[in-house]
Amino acid sequence: MSVDFLIKRAKEIQVVIDSNAPEIEKLDQEIGDGDHIFNMQRGIKLVIELEPIIKDLSMSKALNQIAMKVLSGIGGSSGALFGTLFMTMAKSSNIDKGVSYKKAIDMFTNGVEAVKERGKADVGEKTMMDVLIPVANCLKQGIKNDKNLKELMIETIETAEKGMLSTKNLLATKGRASFLGERSKGHIDPGARSSQLMIKTVCESILNC
């Protein structure tokens, strides 16, 4: 993984999120305050605009720049949570000497754990963590079992989709949706959907390399 890899994936994610924006906005209007998609689009745009600044930086400095930009530029809880993800990844040891895919997975899974602690959320609470935590566990298990990268990416895509779909019948206990009580059931969480789309985009890009 390189800084160029991060920039290219951000651009691919922007295309996917923009193309699915009406769906995500509708999901959020049903159980949230309707601003999730705008925060996501703004955050991705801000990251892409960092390209001239970060393209020649070390991995740790580039990730830290991304974290700071996301923290300061995205509203709602998304900024704090995604900022925590990137900040944790930036603190990983020896990443300026090169990042193998196993190291990248380790960075990501540690980042998800930090987000879990920051957001005080776990699987089953109808949030993006219903996607991120199972995906992190899938990746860790895949490395432990020495699965080849292609097989692991396919399994990760499937895990992300399963986690996203699982939120439909969950009772929301976090954020605006929690005020709806039982009425929050029957709707997919918008954060889970956007997270699933981002993970799928990155995995498919790796598969197509």
C-alpha cells in the first residue's frame, strides 16, 4: 500500500458514493437527520483535494493529514469516527518503510478497534460498526489462516454486505435513529450502507489489480 494507492481508492470511492447518493440519502431520511450522505461526500472530496499536499509525503504523515482534514471538515459523528480510523492507522509502526497487504490489514483492524472504542458502539446496534467490525474480524481471521489475497477480498465483500443487510431488522440504539424505537426496524442503516460500498470498492480494486 502506498500514498498513491490511498488517493486512487478515494477517487474510486467518490464515484461509487456519488452514484449511490440518492439511496443513502433516502435511508438517512427514514431513520436519521438526512445529512449523512452530504458529510460523506464532503469528507471524500476533502481527502481527494489533499493529493498535491500528501502525494510525496511518507505514509504516516499522509494518513495524519487525512485524519486532520476529516476531523475538521466533516460534520456529525462521521468526522470524529473516520478521523479516529485514519489517526490510528497513521500511528502504526514502521509504515514509512513500506506497507505489505498484511500490514495494511493490521492497520485497518486496529483502526476499527479504535473507532469502536471512540463511538462506544458494537455489532447489533444498527450503525456502521455492523459492517466494520465483522469485516475487521474477517480480515484478521483470513491472515491467521493464511488465505490468499483474492479469496480474502471476495470473503470481505460478502461479509460487508451481510453486515449491512443485517441492520435492516435491528433496533437502533445510537444516534438520531434511537429516538424512533421500534420504528427504526425495517430500514438499513445509512452508515452501514456507505461503509459497505467503500469496502466493496477497495476490495474490488485490489481484485482487479
